[in-house]
Amino acid sequence: MAGFVDQLVPLVREGQAQEVSLAVAMLRELSLLLTGAPTPDVDLSGLEGRQGGVSLDEVYARPFVWLWTDLKHGKSFEVALDNAADRLGKSVEADLQLASRNAANAVIDADRRVIGFKRVLSERPNHCPLCVVASTNRYRKGGLLPIHPGCGCGVEPVYAEGDWDDDLNRQVAHAYAEAIRNQQIAVLDHGEYGPYLVAS
């Protein structure tokens, strides 16, 4: 377990650093495009962590606990290993999402011109109903983007009240009208992930 954690944690940190760099670069380019001026410089240290002081060493020791728990409950080794690997993949995805979200939040909070942000759907052809519904909401400055496992949504800063209108998100939401007609969403405060998007 210790060897696995020692090898994986630096890779996750490297991925998080790349996510932070990409989020900051994207917001800088958007700011230049929309306002003609770049975003202010921000301190990018400490954006990778989970809430509650949970270390990545602790997080990435969990797959062994999941494996042992499944074995204790009578599951075959193959099934237990598959379950642990699946949950491990979701943990890595979540940590990359957190780094990107935290970087975007730091940049948006530091920019006095920004009044809020839009949730921008990923370019994937099949969006989950949670993301589609959430993309139609308005997010004020200071509110972290609620995430969920596998979410690929991004953010776009809003500089003026008239900028909230978004034809693309409205068109996508209309296209998904059947899928989301009865879909309700809620944002929970997850102990490690912070704002967490769930179906209600």
C-alpha cells in the first residue's frame, strides 16, 4: 500500500498542477477576448487540496480498504479489485476537478470586474441531466462550481448583467427537455469536495 501511494500521489499532484495551469490560462484568454484585459495574477499555491485537511496519502490508501472490505464481505478477488479500481478512478477524476474548480474560483474572486460565472457544458455529446440543469443557473462570485464524479463542465466569467444570456446552454437545455423535465438538482456540502451536485 505504501509503495502504491508513494507512486500515485506525485502523479495526481502533477495532473492537478496541469489542471490549475489550464484553468488559469483559459480564464486569462477569455478575459482578453471579452474585456481586452487579462485576469489579475493570483497565488496558485494550495489549490489542489481537499477540504477538511484530508491528505492525498490518506485518499489513495482507500482503494486497499475498499478491496479488503469487499473481500471480507465474500466478494471474489476479481470483483473486489474491479470495484476498488473503479472507485480509484473516480477519486483521481474528482481531485483533478477540484484543482480546476479551485483555480477558476481563485481567478474569478480576484477579478473585481467579474460579478459571477456561468457553468459551461463540456464538448462531450452526451451531457448528464445534472449538468444540463445546472448550466441554466446563475452563479454569483464566491460560490464554488458544484461538481460531481466525471463532470467535465467549465466556467465562463460574467462581467455585466446582460452577459448572463447564453444561447448555447439554452439550446442544449431545450434539446434535453425530455431528459430533464422532472430532474431536480441539489448542492450538498461534501466534507472533502465542497459543493457537490446531486439529483434530488
